[in-house]
Amino acid sequence: MTDTGLTRGTTGAPLEAKAEKDWFELAVAAALPMAIALLALFFYIKAPVFMTVNNWIAISVQVSALMTISIPFALLLMAGKIDLSVGSTLALCGVVAGLSFEPLGIAGAVLLTLAVGTVVGLINGVFVSSLGMSPIIVTLGTLTLIRGLAQWLAPNPIFGFPEEFLVIGYERVLGLPILTWIMLTVIALGVGVMALLPIGPQIVALGVNKRAAFLVGLRVKAIGIGLYAATGFFVAVAALMSISRINSAPAGTLGIGVELSVLTAVLLGGIPFTGGKGSVLRVVLGVWLLGMLSNGLILMNVPTELSLMTTGLVLIVAAGLDVLRSRRS
């Protein structure tokens, strides 16, 4: 009898713990889609136009640049890295594009902009992955440095871009804006990298344990540098999307707060701040929730200040969920 009781105790406790963890994971997985559904219902009641097709297409345009940055940022965070300079890099790339259209033409300006974003990412990657410096400290430094460089290059906002370039910001193809198609392409790339390519599991392994990843033969430094370079590249893509939409490149305000919005979306998407796991599709839902929230508050004529406070509150909630997930794990 004693042996039987001991056996129950030793086998039952792990099973109960596993069941409890499974229920917790299921609840966390359902929380984001449920929040989106409830938010959509709330805004529909307050402003019925919210649920129209045209409004949802407008939301897709509104979040297109944020989504384009969030996908590579998510992969970077899965690997245990972070880039807080994405907003400043967006501004610099926008300024570089704006200054380059006249001397280089559209193709030359686009290529130069993509190169600048990639180089910024490479610099961050070398400092963090090769030299082993803190990603938070390094990217906070480049955040300030790059913003200052952008403002030095263009003290005043740049206006008047070529009409052929502005087509990206307002033209539609097969009923959807070009910006939405670019966003969908980036999402497909992110899903494909994580689900179909060998680099996907390697990224996660790097976030779980960098030392162990190195010992099993993964090119830890190269993966880190590559992820930072890819982030910089897609930030440049987002910069081109943004300035084509607003026909302006204001160095002082372009990209302000983007890093916080991206971090909020990624944490909402279930990627822990320490990395090691995550889903691109859940990050897509996180970005979409932020877009719905911003759009719905605008339709309700909520003041900008209150909208900013709401976004900040969502970031705190996302950070709290991240802590709760870490403790449960």
C-alpha cells in the first residue's frame, strides 16, 4: 500500500503539472484571437463603419510598414536579440531616399536606401554578435546616433517625390493597395523562413541557449549578424513604404515610437523577451490588434493623447504576459 501511494505521488504530480501547463498554454493561445474578436465587436457597436471592407483595407495600409518591420524583428527576438534603433533607421532611410531621387532616379534611390538600412543592421550585428556587446546598449546608442545623422542630413522635411514612386503609396492591384501586397509578401517570407528553411529551428535554438547552439556547430555569429542585416533591410523597405504614403520625409518625426509599437506587437504575439520560441502568425495578430485599436479610437474621435496612453497600457499588458509566461514555463 505504501509503495502504491508513493507511485501515485511521483507520477501524479508531474501529470497534474503538465495538464495545468497545457491548459495555461491553451488559454494564452486563445487570448489574442479572443481579444481581437472582442475589440472588433466593441468598435463595431461604437462605430459601425469599423467593420466595412474599406475600413479593414485601410487598417492593412495603416499597419503595413509596422508589419514589415515586426516580422524580421520577431525573428531577431526569437534568437535572443533586440534592435531598438528601428525607428531611427526608418527616419534615416526615408531621408536618404528623399535626398536621392533627384540625383539617382527612383531605382538608384531605392537601391541606396536598401543598402543604407542593411549596413545599419550589419553594424548593429557586428557589435552585438561578433563583439559580444549588449544588444540593448548598442541599439540604444545607434538609435540616438542615427536619428541625429538623419536630422543633420535633412534639417527640414523633404517633400515632392516623383509621381512614379508615390504610386506605391496609393495605387491598388487586384483590389488591394500595393502596400498591403508588400506586407503580405513579408509575412509569407517570415512564415516560410521559420517553417520551411533550416535556419528557422536554428534561430530558435540560438534563443534557447547560445552556448549549446555553438557547441552543436551552429554559426552563431553569422546567424546573429544576418538577422540584424535582414532587420535593417526590411526597415528600409518600410521607410520607402512610409514616405510613399505621406509624400514626405521629416527626419525629426518619421519613425518616432516605432520601436515601442514593434516591441508591443511582438510581445503580444507571444515571443518572450528572452527569445527561444515564437510564431510569426501570432506576431501578425499582434500587429493587427494594434492597428485595430488605433483605427477604432480614431473612428470614435478619441484624442491623440488618450490613444497614446492606450498603446502604452497595451505595452505594459504585453510585458506582464511575457513575465507570466516565463514564470509558468
